[in-house]
Amino acid sequence: MQIRWLLFSFALAVGIAQSQDKKPTKEESGTAAGKSTRPQMGTNARPFVIAVQPTEADRIEAQSREQERKNKAKSDDGLVTWTRVLAWIAGLQFLALILHAYIFRSQAKVLRESIGEMRKATLASERAASASQMAAETARQEYISSHRPRMRIKHVWLSEPLEEGKPVMVNVVSVNAGDSGAQIIEFGVVTCIVPKHQHPPNDPFKDVTGLYPMITLPSGKSLDHTPQEAGFLTLSEVASIRIGTASLYCFAYVDYIDSSRPPIPRKTSCCRILAPSGGGAMSIFGGVFRRVDESEHEYAD
């Protein structure tokens, strides 16, 4: 750069010096005019031109700049190419994302439909199972109702002769005439004196304290209940029974349940009247109990 400035300054000085030379004389002008007219240098017709020769450093610097320009152009071309490639990749990724979203939506829809069908199937299975269970329970209840236990009071008799001032001891035998077992939960027996032509009490078991044996009696089996105290008799009551002015009634009941769920409580009861046997002391006699026809206390449910 300094050499260029020196050369430029030198050329400028030479130009100024030539412009300050003396004007030629007329003779010289004429002589010069007679000679070939050559354009004067430094004028508009022939301007003064200085050719500046580049140095080795300038040449190296120019080559370096050219190489930098080529490298930059190559780098820019690579950057444009890779930018396009990345743009295509980004576009493909966007399309893949859209495709994945569509697939996910389709799968979610199919999954929801599958879950809905599974719920419907589960609900249908639950309903079918519930219906089957109800049908089985209904069939079981029908079987139990048609094959239920049926307790009956088979026999009632005096375990000891009647005697004034002593308890009336009654022995009761019950039987399960049904098709399934019966669980006996309570048993009771009571006697009362009823004058002739009078009706027995409507609720003879009102003041009776029953027993709770909790015995399961299979079908077709009989149970001989333990003899129970069924009341006391006075001498006048014994005499009235003997002569027939009064009757000795015996009432017994059996409460039981079947095997249904929940178990159904059932009851059977009986009403018997004593047929006294003759002979013996006036205050002591025996007899057997006979069924009372059309008695409202003779029933079984």
C-alpha cells in the first residue's frame, strides 16, 4: 500500500512540472506545427496514465481473498444444501407426526370401542350370572318348598297317673313326615281343666315357658320329647274329671325351621282330650289322650 502511494505521489509531481514549462515560441510553434501533430500527453485527448504493478504481497493477498471467497461460496452452497436437507427431514418428521397422530387416534378409537364392548360383555355376563344365581336360588327354594320338613305330633300320653297335688306329667312324641331335615327350636306342652259343654281357651300357650332343644330331626324320624310338667290338679278337679263334669285338655306345640336361606320358621300344634280309665283310688287314675275333631288348635304350617 505504501509503494502505491509513493508511485501515485511521483506521478502527480511529474504532471505538475510539465504543466509549468514555458510556452513555445512562434518559430518553435511553427516548426512544431510543420512537424507531425502528435497529441500531447496530459490532455483530455491523451491523459497521463500511470500503470501500477502489483507486488508479490498484493498478489498473495489477492489469492488469499479469492480463496476465501471461493471457500465462503462453497460453504454457503453446503449450508444451503444441508438446510434444504434438514427442511425435508423436518417436513418428513412433521408428516410422520401427523401419521402417528392419526394412527394413535385410530387405535384410541378402537381401544375405546373394545373397552365399551368389554364393558357390555361384562355387564351381560354379570346379568347372566345374576340371572343364573337367581334361577338356581329359585329352583333351590322351590325344591326346599316341595321337599320341606313337616313336623307332626304323633302321640300324647300321661307318663304318670293323675294324682291330686302332683304335676301332670305328659309325654309327647313328634315325627318329621317331610322330605328334608327339620331343626326343632322350641317345644312346649300345657294342660287345662275345661268344664263340660265349654270351649277350650283360645290361647292356651300364653303363659307357657317352652324348651329350646335345638335338635335337627331327619326326614322320617320320630322324637320322644322328655316328659314335661303340664300343670297341677286339685282334688275337686280330679273328681270332676273322673265323673265326667269336666275334661282335661292337653295342648302341645313344636316350632322348627327348614334349610332355606333365610330359614322359614314353621309351627305345628295339637289339641288332645283325656279319656280317663276307671279303677283305682278316687284321687289317682290314668287314661289316654285322644284327638279332638275339628279343633282350631290342631294345625301344621
